[in-house]
Amino acid sequence: QVQLVESGGGLVRAGGSLRLSCAASGTIFSGNSVAWFRQAPGKQREPVARIASGGTTNYADSVKGRFAISRDNAKNTVYLQMNSLKPGDTAVYYCNPVVRNTYAVLLSWGQGTQVTVSS
């Protein structure tokens, strides 16, 4: 069974940066779009960014210009570079391969990685 492992979260002050990584145990990322999601306490999980197999990216309005998603197909890894972080970005971040041009996930969720932004 393919597993997703997110890492790179932590505690950072507002204005700081973090780089998240998402690794898959198999080659599920190859040929698939992959997305990052986040879930803040008491809120529903929401999409943050998506990268297609060819590299096309999409972002939630709340993170445009601050976050950048990228992928390394050879390493079966997807990254999320987060800059100019705000307290509102505090959440558990998850990744998952998704159906092309949607945010419909293909796998069970991993454990996520906690991002906490202090003011």
C-alpha cells in the first residue's frame, strides 16, 4: 500500500519561511497531479496548491505570491515552499495525488506535518 509522508513543518515567526516535503513510498506521483492541503483547528481541510504532471501549478488565493509548489519526479517527492508566513497559515499540512484538474484525492491521508506561525 502506498504511503504518504509529509515533513518539514515547525514553529516559525510571522514573516518567516518553511519548506515542506511530501514523499510517496511508490511511484504514484508519476503522471499524476499532486496537491497540498491544510486543516486548521476547528476548520475543514482545504486545498492550498496543486501541481500537474507537466508542472502547471494552481494556488488558493490566500497563498498566491507567497507559496510555491514544485516536484522532483525522480525522487517521488513534492515540495511546498512557504514564504511570508502568517498566523493564519497555522494548520496541519497534507499532500495527496489528485485527479487531474481537481482536488479529488487518490490515496488515504498521511499523518501530515504541523505548521505553527506565531505573531
